[in-house]
Amino acid sequence: MAAMVSFPPQRYHYFLVLDFEATCDKPQIHPQEIIEFPILKLNGRTMEIESTFHMYVQPVVHPQLTPFCTELTGIIQAMVDGQPSLQQVLERVDEWMAKEGLLDPNVKSIFVTCGDWDLKVMLPGQCQYLGLPVADYFKQWINLKKAYSFAMGCWPKNGLLDMNKGLSLQHIGRPHSGIDDCKNIANIMKTLAYRGFIFKQTSKPF
């Protein structure tokens, strides 16, 4: 028996939930580098997680993580030492996208992030610094904060914490763990979808 789905159909076959963690300090270091690269593949019909991509990334400009960064993200030095470079991880992402059928032109998918920073600032900025191309699939996305504000009529100033609170959801895992943040984003999306919200792209075309 197929599970009954009790919400209107979404415009996308799949949502790709993404939340980077990056090198950081107070005051901020430059350039920042991605150190955690998680993606959850969410089925647009059921809003269930179907597949996970999760890798840590070795920073090259500032290879030593700061105590501030480890305290914030929970990522320790041993988790990034000896890991693939961003270029290698992006190649693995592309392989994963192909394996999951996400590069098929008949399959509609879109990335979802909590804010615009991940795909508007962080990834293009680091790719530019390293001289790497940015794949087209990273150039449009849904900012969950904007989607939530359309659905609920208020802006979530504290991001995931406010959205979970507003929807009476338990926070999953630790804040600023990339993979845990992705699980929270997926949970919020599922809850909004079950309330009848239809997700639309929020980023401006590049």
C-alpha cells in the first residue's frame, strides 16, 4: 500500500537541502573555506529523505581550525585533516547527483538553504578564489527563511531556532553542525508542506 500523501503537489521532484560549515574566527578570517559539505535529497512528493551526501573538506589557505570554529561547529582538526579538497568534493557531488538521477533534464530539483549565504556568497566566493567553475545546479535555490516568512507571515531572525519554535518542532542535533542543520531544514520543509505550502525558487537568476 502506498502511503497517503495529504498535501498539495510541489513544483519540484526533489529538494536538495544544503548547509555548509566554513572556517571562521572572531574577527572573521579571509578567505573562509568550506569544511563540511552535506546534502539531503528530499522527495518532493513525500518530503522524506531519500539519500544523503556528506563529506568533510580540508581547508588549504588556513588549514588549522581555530578554537572558535571548533566550538561553533563541533568540527575538530582530525575531521578535516587528510580529507579531499573542495575541488575533489565538488567532483564527488557531481557523481552523486548523476547516480541519484538529478542530472536528468526531466527531473526537476532545486537546492534549499537557510539563508542566501551558502550559494550566493560562500561557494561562488571560494570557487572564484580557487579558480574553480560553479555548476549550474548551484545557481538557483530556495532560501528557507524567505519561504517560512511567506508561509507564516513573520521573519525568523534567529533562523532555524525561530522556525522550529514557530512550528512547535524539536531542534534536531546541535546547532551549526551542517548535517544536523540539514535535518532541521528538511523537518521544517515537511511541516510547511503538510500545511499546504508550495515551495518556489527565491534566488534571483544569475
